[in-house]
Amino acid sequence: MKKNYYKKQRLGTVIRTVILWGFMLLCIFPFLWMIGASLKKEPDVFQTPFTLFPDYLYLDNYAAVWGGKYNYAQMFGNSVFVTVISVVVAVILCCVAGYGFARLKFPGRNKIFILYLATMMIPGQLLMVPKYLMFREMGIYNTHWSLILPACFSIYGVFLMRQNMQQIPESISEAARIDGANEWQICFKLIMPLCKPAIITLVILLFTWQWNDYDNALLFLQDKDLYTLPLGLTYFMDETGLKYNLIMAAGIITIIPIFIVFLVAQKYFIGGLTAGSVKE
């Protein structure tokens, strides 16, 4: 009986493993085709019989995209500028606001926090017209600041940092106050280093959201010299006339920074997401 039970258990494990591998290959196949197409000459992208990767290495696609007439290098620089500034400012503000809601006691703290979280229910599309009118009055329409300023404030980021900071024993802060540390020193020199997994998780999320932001760039940017990559990729597809080898090369260049950021910080990602999810 036990042998039959263990055989069935092993068979079930093998079946689940095969199914999971099948789903994984199904998900990763478009990315593999994307890489292969970016290394092919244009006539070979849809050749028959089908080959995933060419038997040659054609890097001229990347050279044409990056250094050609399509201005893709400048769009890449625009995305880096907008994303880095907005992420750095947003992380600092989220940490400070999270510390205030988690560690400081003031009248109406919990009610203000609930009201703050309630704004997450407002669809972002509903705010586009008010932001458009406001940015025109402020004189920052058709500038990168129209993308940076809204991204500097993250409701989810504040929530994530607050939940994480609440798990840190209050005795640590009390000991620091006894030693003469003020609230700013406690926040930046004591609490934030202890929240490293949550901060890195927040960096990954904010970087991904801002790097892939298409709607705001489409609405607030008119000058092609200001285009970021999501909007620039659409413009690039129109300019190339659907040359898929060039489009796939441009797509690879676009996703490389996200891949690098996640690859470097992945070991902190799950821990940062789950931190604060269980209240002891």
C-alpha cells in the first residue's frame, strides 16, 4: 500500500512539474522569439521553415536603432532621467511618510491614513484632465516635470513602508531617543536600514511603473525630443514601417534596464512584499 501511495505521489509530482514547465515555456517563448528576431535580417524574420534563432549574428539592428536616425538613444536618456529622479524622490518621501504614520503619534493619525489610502480607489484616468489643466497653468506641460512630479508620490509606497516599519520594535527608537537622536536621525540612520528589503522592493515597483508609463507621456509630451521609451517605441514603429527586426531590437533595449534592476534586487523582492503582512 505504501509503495503504491509513494508511486502515485511521485507520478503526481512529475505531472505537476511537466505542466509547470509547459506553462513556463509558453510564457517565455515570445521573449525568445523577440531576441531571435532582433538578431535576424529583415527577410529572415518570418522565413519558412521557422527557426527561433538565426545561424548568424546580425548586430546591425541594434546599431541602427541606437545610433541611427530614430533618436532612440535620446529617448533612452529621457527615460533614465525621468525614472531615476522620480524613483529617488518617491522612495525618500514614502519612507518619511511611512515613518510618520508608523512611529509618530499625533491626533487623527489612523483616520488620516485611512483617508489617504481611500484615494487609491480613484482611477488614474479620472485625474488626467485635471492634471493636464493644472500642468498647463503651472507651465510644466510638455516638460519632463509633468511626468516626474506625479510619480514622486506613491500611495502604495507609503502603505508598504508603514506596514514594514510597524514590525520594528518601538524599544529601538526609544533607545535612540535616550541617546539623544532626533526623529530625522532615527528615521534615516536607524529605521530605514532595517527596512532595506521593503525599500528595494519599492524601488523595483516604482522603477517598473515609471519606466513603462505610456499614458502620461502620451498626454503630457508633444516634443519628440522629450519622448520617453514607451511613447518613443510607438513612434519608432511608425517610422520604421513595421520592420520587425528593428522593432524587436528596440524592444530588447527597452526591457534591459528593468531586467537588470530585478535581477540585481530579486532576493529582496519577496521578503519586501510579505513584510508587514502578518501582525504578531
